[in-house]
Amino acid sequence: MKYSTLLEQFIMPFANDFSDTPYYEDMFEFAITAWNLGNMMVLMPLKDSEEAIKTVHDMSINRELMKKLIDYKASHFKEYTNFIVDFEFKETNADPVLTVVTQEQETFLDMMRI
């Protein structure tokens, strides 16, 4: 399955939580952060999960919503282990089309160590 489709499915249950978010890009950036942290949660001891959430630098972030999305990723999409590293909306005559760039887990974690 395409990760763009997975990401849209991942966000769908939380659409109402983003009703105050004026730009799709902001909603998707938030969701991608949660997706990637969800991937990391599967690899980390449970006690480190709160510390991982604190690594998100934006002080205005809704940490409760972030935690909900991270938990949802870990429980509903855990078999999809690629990290999402970029996304773009391409304008079409109809609705914009989402494309995402992913990296395999091992490659992503190797890049973080550098």
C-alpha cells in the first residue's frame, strides 16, 4: 500500500481534532511527526515514550493529541515501519494529490546517528 494512502487513513479518525488548523500542510506535518514517533515507540522501552514526545520542539504543540496519534500509529499501523521524511501536495484539476517520501527504518535510524 502507498504511504500517502496510509497517512490519509491514519489522519482520518482525528480530522475533527484538526478543525482549527487552517492549512493542510500543518495537519500533515503534525501527523507525520506522530507517525515517526509511533515508529520509534515500537523500538523504545515504554518508559522512554514521554521523553520522545518532549523532543518535539514546538511549545504550542497539542501533546495530548500527539500522544493519541502516536498510540494509534503503534496499535493500528505497526506493520508499516518506514519513516516519512517528506511530503508534497501536487495540484491537479480535481483535489490536490498527496505524495510522500519514506525511508526504511534502518536507513532512517542510521541517518539520525550521524
